[in-house]
Amino acid sequence: MTYDFAPLFRTAIGFDRLARLADTLPQDATGYPPYNIEKTGEDSYRVTLAVAGFGPEDIELTVKDNALFVSGKVAEPEEKAEYLHRGIAARAFSRRFALADHMVVDGAVLVNGLLHIALRREVPESAKPRRIVINTLASKPAELPQAA
């Protein structure tokens, strides 16, 4: 028997090298707003959310504890319209995307009802792998650092 874990990985960004850790379960059953996650380069990604009817002032982006939170709320119009059909959902939403270590949000832009959020992996020099030189007995042992 095989299991399909793809739904668990839809909101994890930057985990490709770590075998896509399953950090969160789907947080809501509505799937609103719909979104895409794209890998745009070796260490860069883009999250795109369909947020028709929302302006930049209606959307809030927050990064906290290796998670990207996107929430939106449209102010109620002063005039109540009588809809015969309402297919454009402008309801409040909240989405959470788990971020791998060293993921940085570069910025966001709202174009034609799509919110594009740019992310990239920025590994500090201290966390990058480094090669350690191995000395031999022919080397001068006095040059080796002393244990503290």
C-alpha cells in the first residue's frame, strides 16, 4: 500500500533539500484564496495568491517563527448592494506557509488581483559547509590548536 503525501507539502516552502518535512496539516477546508508555489531559481521561490477585490491596504503579510502568514480583510462597503449572483468572494482569509530555515521574504507585489510574494534561501556563512584540512604526522603538531 502506498500513501500520497502531496497534500501535506502544499504549504511548505524551501524544504526540497530536507525531503519536504511535513510541518503543517491543511489549515482550512475551504481552500480560499487559491494559491501557487513556484520555484523560480536554485534558492528562490514565489507564492502567488488570487486575491481579487483586495487592495494592498486590505492584506497583511507577517513572518514569525519560520512561518509566513498572509491575511486579508476587505472593509464593508457603506452601501449594501443587492446581488442576484455573488461569485467573487471577498471574505476575510488567513493562510499560513511553513518556511524552511534561512528563508527570507524579499517583497510582495499586487498585480491584477494576484499577490506575488518573493522568497529566497539566504544561508549565512557560518551555516555553510566548510572543508576542514586534515594534517598528517609529518605536519608540525605544535601548530594544532590546543584543547580548552
